[in-house]
Amino acid sequence: MDKKLFVRLAIIPSIFNMATREQKFETRKVQAEIPADILAKLRDTISKMTWVRAKSYDDTFPHEYGQKRRISEDMHPAFLELATAIPTYGYRRTTKGLGTWTYLDIDGYSYWIGWQPPEYHDWINRVKTDEAAVWKKEETPQLGLSFDE
């Protein structure tokens, strides 16, 4: 199958899923309560991940990210659980220059993923929650995409 056609076919369902998910969480301004057993699993996953400084964002939005490729394959289901927990329990927040994303706060960090459904994500971003609050208040430049480490 043509690679471009495959990519298009793979993206179409995610766009429909995204619209439904975005509508569902559009008005949530407060994080939903995470059940204790799920929170314990999420904390365990977070503690086992390697967090890398996003160097290309040092001057605009300093943060870290964890990549699925940097963890053992047996942890991939736990990675997906964390990525899924963000839109499930998280809250919507608009950050000037960054847009509106769904964040999940756990133990002093705000976690977020991009616009795709969680199963398509290869990384999860995080920032200290107090720094995320500063992002919300300050006017910041628009970001360009960079996939460099």
C-alpha cells in the first residue's frame, strides 16, 4: 500500500475520534478525581519513565517529555494508560502561544499529549505545575515544530 495513502487512512479515524473527545472535555475546567488504584498505577509508570529536557523549547516553554521508545516494551501498555488518563481525567486550559490542551496534574507536574488519540502517541510532555501556571498568564511567542532532541 502506498505510504501516503496509508497515513491518510490512519489519520481519518483519529480526526473523528478527536472531535468527539474534544467536545467531551471542552468545558471541563477542573480535573476529575482519579480513582486511587489508577493513580497508583500512573505514579508507578511516571517513576519508571526517563524524562528528557525539551531543549528546543528552552527559550519559550521549558518542559520535559517521556518517549515510548525509551521504555521497555512490557511498559508500553502502562504508557498508553498514562496517555489515556490525560484526556479521561484532565482539564482544558488555554495557554497563550501554545493553544488549548488537556492537562492532568499529578504530584506537582502537569502532563499533556497532542491532539491525536492516546494510542497514536509516542511521547508525553510534562512541566512543573507552578511553571504551567506562569505559561497561562504570560504572552508567549507562537511555537514552531521541532523534533530534535
